[in-house]
Amino acid sequence: MKNSRRILVILLAFTMLFATMPELSVFAQSAESNGRLLYQGHGSLRITTPEGKVIYVDPSAGVGYDASADLILVTHPHNDHTALHLIQTRNSDYQIITHTEALVGGEYKVFDLGYVIVEAVQAGNNPNHSINLCVGYILTLSDGVSIYISGDTSTTEQMAEFAERKLDYAFFCTDGRFNMGIEEAIACADLVKARHSIPYHILPGALFDQALAEQFTAKNRLIIAAGEEIILEAYVPKLIKAVPTAYVQKLNGNMNNLTISVTEYFENGTSNIIKVTISIKNNSANTYQVGPYKVYVDTKGNVQIRECYIVK
Ligand SMILES: [Zn+2]
């Protein structure tokens, strides 16, 4: 994650450096192709989706309320989560989803808004926060980036189910006064197993506290200071190997169909097959483009494969 912060810093540096130059499109585009998340402080977040939609979560703390809202999410009715008046402008078709819409008759709702899927999940579960009046949210952006926002909560039953979702970012409240404290939040992060676990809602009355944030020693910890904006990066599993195979189907006369497949194997156990079929003559030897790969295939007679390998 340090890398993405570095990218942001570099982008900002370039923006400032070339502020007067008209041709900044290369830098601007690379920043716009990812979503961004501004941690405004305490329990407040502003997410800008890859298509530029603006989502506020629990508006109350900090600054950055000048972007026109498309969606406002509220996790529960306490006043450190509901300062909706701070949001200065709203687009004509903006929506508000609160715990009231998100949790109806015990059912946690899912809202597919096109640019984001909003799933309400359990939250609260402590003396200050009734599980019946609080929700957390899992947001999935159009580029696949997923963000869990715990809301004000202690451990919930659902958290253990989130691990299989392989969430990208997960925010855990850690205040220890109205909700779970840092130790319990670390245990929750251990259940959820997100790619980045982030402490927030750290110290009631303060935007942020660096020393307390650092006590949150969860695996894959990411600390975002109040006022900091990060670039949201989708998970791209590393390619372990690409294996080519080929076979020939005999057609009429001298013509045959050559089918080449390249199977890609990734570190997370998934695989992907890229396949092309080409008309060839008997005894053809050539290099063919299969997705991003150049594959050399040497055939003998109608259907025999003599050699098949990826050309470096
Ligand atoms: Zn709160």
C-alpha cells in the first residue's frame, strides 16, 4: 500500500509542478482509472468511484464535503455519523441509505446502484449500539474493489463469513469506549482477513490519533491519517506460469484447424485459459499470437504436434 501512497504523492507533486501546463492528461487519466478513498477522520469517509461517483459514509468529521454527492450512507443514528448538512451539494439523482433502509425486519438489504453494490451487514452488538439499529456496509465498486466499513460495533457473527470474500479494504472501529477496543478489533481483522485492515473511529472527539492507530497491530494493517486520500487498488494475483497446448483437427484436403490454448496459473489458485483456432495447411510451422503470448507450433502431416512452446 505504501506504493499507492507514493503514487498519490507523485501525482500530487506532478499536479503542482505542471499546474500551469495544459497537457496533464496522462497523469490525470491514470489517477482517474482507480477509485479513491478520503479518510475525513473519526468515522467519516468519502469514496470516489472509478467513474467519478461520490459516496459519503457517515458524514460528520473533518473536511472534504465539497464534492457533489451521489450516495450518502449512514450506519446508525448517533450524531457523530449523521451530519448530512455538511455535504454542500448533491447531484439530482443522489440517494441516501441509512440503517432504516438497510435493515428491514431483520433482513440486511443489498442495493445494486450500477457503479457500486452496497450490502448492509451486521453491526452494533454492544450496550451502546443495538444490533437492530446499526449496520455496517460492504461496498463493491465497478472495478471489483471491495470495502468493508464496520460502523460502530463489537464483534459480530457475520465477520467470520467475510474471509471467503477476500475483501480488499476493511475498516474497524477501535475506540474501546462505546465499541470494541483495539484488541478486539485486531481479533476481528483476523476473522475478516482483508487485504488491508484499517483502524478508524479511534478516539471519540478527535479526528484521528496516530499513537492509538499504531497499537492496532492487525496483519496487513494499513494506517490512513485523517485528511489522507488513498488510491483504491483492485487485487491482481501474480502469474506463476503460463502453459501452452495445441491440437489439430483434420478438415478436408490440405486444410486443418489448429487450436492453441494457453493456461495461466495464478498465485491465488485460480487459472485462466486463452484459446484461439487458426486454419493451417499440412506440415505448418509458425508463431501465433494467443492473447499476450506468442506461441510457436510445429505440426507434422495433418494432426501431429511436433513442438509447442511460448516464444520469449
Ligand atoms: Zn460513533
